Amino acid sequence: MSTTTKTPVVAVETPFRRFVSEFAASKIAMVALAVFVFIALIAIFAPWIAPQNPYDLAVLDIMDGRLEPGAIGGGGYVHWLGTDDQGRDMLSGIMYGLRISLLVGCGSALLACLFGATMGMIAAYAGGKTDSSIMRVVDLQLSFPAILAALMILAFLGKGIMNVVIAIIIVEWAYYARTVRGSALVERNREYMEAARCLALPPRIALFNHLLPNCLPPLIVVGTMQIARAIALEATLSFLGLGVPITEPSLGLLIANGFEYMLSGKYWISFYPGIALLVTIVSINLVGDHLRDVLNPRLKK
């Protein structure tokens, strides 16, 4: 009788599987990611799960203004987090406010990343005067405090969600450009880039098909951190009255609405939106911090 031996099947660990396993090894990072996903789902489905549309004037009652958490309003349902001075349910206001904060923060960070990464790769790939000119603009941009530059831009453009997005893009793109340029300077002298130049590939293909994929690890980390920074910057601008309009308030504007009532004991109008903003920013920062440890081998324990 002939016997056959079975060759054991060895699972090949791909870079993606290794990345997922290393990221999942941190319980803090996984909890932070779960919290952020939960917050994002609340923001997405706010129109269907919020107890009230806080910006529908037909359902608001001024007599329900500044009700304490847990009070029953004129509509017959419980305001679990109280109401603001206009009688708007705070829980619903936070759900809708998260939509604006995440939309502005994630959208502006993504657009700033696209523009900044492109400028950083062009600077590293072209070198010479092009590199020097782009980096002098980056240095000039980074020399201004972000909040001061954003205030100056919005003072010129005026209020509005799109104007806030434009202001954050102008303020944030330089961080991406400097990060990508640093990585691209290392990658441009490697063999695959030398081969691309020998084959006379168009710069667009050399940049986006060959150079960009190898610059993604630091770009992902910076992008995650900058999302939290953009959300905080938008909240600050809205708190100062130069951000989103009052008809589409974000968490920053919700905090500002209750600031004048803090000393009179109506803490919940600003407190709960502030907690929602804090949890959102901290969860994003924890995810980005662990991404940095996973993607940078020198930081691994």
C-alpha cells in the first residue's frame, strides 16, 4: 500500500493582516476606534434616531427653554440631557451637531491632505527652485498660529460651512506637504524611482503610481491626527462666532449657546456638547497615536 503525506497548509501573513493584528493588539486603540465608529453612526443616522429635529421651528416650544436633564417637555417626551434657551432638546442637538463637526473636520482634512500631499511630492520630485519655492510657502504658512490664520481668512470670507472648510484647508495643507516631502526625499532615490526615470514615465504616473504609495504610512498617521485638529479648530471658530451659521450649528456653537448660562447653574447647555466634543477628539487621537506606533517600526516595543 502506498501512503500519501499531506503537505501542511501554511497561512501567508500579508502586510494588511499583519497591520490589523498589530493594531488589534492594543485594547485602548480598539476601544477608541469603537467609540469613534459609534459616534460616526450616531451622526449619520441622527435624522432617524434623534428624539427631535432641533432646528424645525414647528416642533419647538419656547416654554421648554432651559429644562433640566430628565424633565418632561410640552411635547410629552423626556429631555434626557435637558434643553437649551430656545427649547431645543440637547440630546438631539448634539446628534445633529456631530454631523456638522465630523463633516467639516473630515472633509477639510481630506481635501487638505490631497492638496498638501500633491505639493509635497512635487517639491521632492522636482527639487531645485520648485522645491525651494514650495517649502518657503510652507514655512511661511507654519509660522502663523493656525487659529489666527483661520480667523483672518474667515473675517474676509464670512461665515458658512464652505468658508470654514476653505479656511481649514488653507491652514492645514502645509503639515501634509512637509510630511510627504520628507518621506518622498528618501524614496525618490530608490531603485524603483530610478527605473521610472529611466523609462521616461510621465511625472503624474511616477508621482501617484510609484511615489505616493510608499509615502502613505506617515501620511495616514498625520491625516488621522489632523482630523481631530480640524474638528477642534472648527469648534473654536464656531465658539468665537466666525464658524458655521446658527441655522446649522456644530458642537462648538452649541457650547457657545450655553456659555452665558454657566454661572446661573444651567451647566448642561454647554457641558454635554463639550463632553461629546472631548470624547470625539480623544478617540481620534488615540487611534492616530497607535497607528503611528504600528506604522513606524522604530516605535514598536
